Amino acid sequence: MRGVFHCLTLGVCFLAPGLVPALAQDGAPPSLIEPDRPPQAAPLPGPDDSPSPPMVIPPPDEGLTDSPDAFGSAPMAEDEAAGEPEPQVADETPEQELDRLFAELHKQADERAARRIAGRIERHWRRSGSATIDLLMQRAALAMTREDNAAALDLLDQALVIAPHYPEAWNRRATLNFSMNRLGKSLVDIEQTLLREPRHWGALMGLAMILEQTGRKEKALETYLRVLAVYPALDSAQDAAGRLSEELLGPAI
């Protein structure tokens, strides 16, 4: 079985409601997973907020540092112009279209066909409905590729002040915080992402990675299974779930 994690893309992720502890925005490491705690809306950044230093955590096991599917793929300026035209259903609202695509993704067993459907869903997620937000997100993605974390964080904070309802901005900031090794902050943003879009497999993959890196392997396995409930053909989630299942439960007889 090939390894799950290969290279971290600059995407975004989220926490399923109730899967993460209440975390302060001070970067403190997570303590307990509280499954019965209702999700809370996180405070938006203020003008006087200053970034806290990166979290200090034990180094993860080799092979757990990155994943092509964690947090989803990064938005690019030419994203909407690339690829094949998306089929439309007459009189279908954007919400109905997204639900239909998720239903198709759930039924699709072929990895390549499923990847095409997943790409259409991700493009759907990146449509903020605001030219201002789209520009901020594109500039943040560019700053992240240049590893200009301060500029990327500022741009994402601006996007969230303007559009706190927009899941992908939370997800992108979760990705940035993860790349900066600020796992507590990443978890908060993941939770806010999943609060707004519980089916976001990129956020769930990011959550599972953090759970695994911090020793919560049972919760990590549960989260990988949540990914597969949404996106059954996702190869990296299949590999991770199989690996953790064998480690925790023993090899299948």
C-alpha cells in the first residue's frame, strides 16, 4: 500500500462540528476532543491582533508531514478558464448543483472520474460571489506559493472580515496556519470551515493529519472514514484508513 502523504498543497481544511476542542487563538496545542461540544463561531481578527509564535510540538513521524489532498487544491487566477466546460442542468440553483455533484462523487468508484467531479466541486467552493474576495484569495494563494506568510495571512484576514460566511477563506487560512506549524490555530479555522461546509474533504483530511500527528489515531481513523463517506474514491484517504485500521485493529483475517 503506497504512502498516504506526499506533498502538502496550499489548500484549506475544516473540522467536523464537535470533533475539535474549544481552542483559543493563542496557538495552544489541543487538549481533549469534545464530541458533545456544539461548534462556536470564532472571533474575527481585529486590527490590533498580532500573530503568536509557532506552536512547539514533537516532530511528527516521517511520512506524516504532507498530503496532496489535505486542505484541497490552491485557487489560481486562471482556474475558472481552465479545463472542460461544466455541464449545467436547467433551472438548477448553485446549491442544487453542488448537492448533485456530491451525489455523483459518492457513487463514483473510478478514481480518475471521481477526480474530475471533485475538481468541479472545488471550483464551486472557490466561487465567492464577490470580485473583491476572489482577488484577495488569488493574491493570498500567490503569497503562499512565495512563502510570504505575513502577506498571505493579512489578505486572508481581510477576506474573512468582509465575508465571514465564506468557507474557503477559513480553509485557506487553516492551510496557512498548518504550514506555519500553528496547529491550534489551524484547528480553529478547520472547525469554522466544516461548520459552513461539513462535506469539505480537504478540511477533513487536514483534520485527520493533525489528529494523527498529535497522537489521536482513533479519532484520525474516524475522520478518514468521514472523508470516504463523502469521497469514496479518494486514494490517499483509502490508504490512510487502511494503514491506521491495521495499526489499531490488527491485520484483517
